[in-house]
Amino acid sequence: MEATRENQRGRGRTFLLAFRWTIYTLFMGGMLFVAVCMVVGIVSHLNWRYSDLDIPLERPAALADIDQLKQRDCLAALERLHNDLEKNLLRALQGGLSRRELLKRWRRWSRSWRKQMEQTGFSCRLTEYSYSGHPDLGLLAGIYRLLDRLQQNTDRMVYTFVLENARPLAELGDLFARARRQLGETGAVAP
């Protein structure tokens, strides 16, 4: 009788031990699968940043290959980006639309602007670490970096402004419209 009980206990322990090792093996296999998927995902998306840009093929191989005319074109592109940023900032701060519409327009514009900015930086080689021997390119790269920082700060500022002031700006616009209508109806002279 004692031997039968010992034998049953041994089988129970053996079953639990086999079950435990099966669970461990499945868990470790799942973790290995997740790790492999993460590595493959990261490695396959290393070039995601420029995947949707229409980058021209004439990117100079060396900094010395960028002539004075190309530098002027790069400066003009940076000035257009700066002017576009100022214009859209004023448009966003004027309000007049709903919060959702303002944020949607800003996101769409910001995404497009960011693509143009990265394309300019890539094609003009303004993302290098050092411009020794090329002071003009160093100056353009400084403008590029400051413009990039300005846009990021502006992006945060617009989101904060729109989230806090979209309703009061819309109400203000409605009140002005109502005041114009009422003053126009009563015969007051509108300026």
C-alpha cells in the first residue's frame, strides 16, 4: 500500500514537473519570437524617415560639389520655408474655426512643411556634422537648424494656443458678426 502511494506521488510530481517545463518552454519561445519580430521591425524600418520624400537624385556626393548657384537655391528654399512658417502661424493664431478643424489644418500643413524641410536639408547637405573649409554651407546649416527648432517650438505653441483659445476665438468671431448685423439693421453707419 505504501509503495502504491509513493508511486502515485512520484507520478504526480513527474506530471507537474513536465507541465512546468512545457510552460517555461512555451514562454521562452514566445519571448524569443517577440524579440526576433522587434529586431526585424527595427532593421527593416531604418530608412523610414525619407521613405515618402521625393528626394532629388542630384544630391552632391561631397560638400565641395555644392557650387555658389546651388547654395543660393538652398538659401531661397530656406527663406520660402521661413515665410511659409510665419504665414501659417498667423493663420493658426487668428482662429475662426473649430478646435478640431484648426488642429487638422495645422497637422496637415506641418507634415507637408516638415517634408519640404527635410528634403531641403538632404538635397543641400545641411545635415552634416562639420563644415570646416565650407563656411557658406556652415551658415546655411545654422539657418536650417534654427528653422527646424523654431518650427518645433511653434508646433507646440500652436497646439497649446488652439487647445486653450479655439472656443473664445470662435465666440468672438460670432459676436463680431452678430454686432455687425445688428448695427447694420438699426441703421448705424458701419466703418
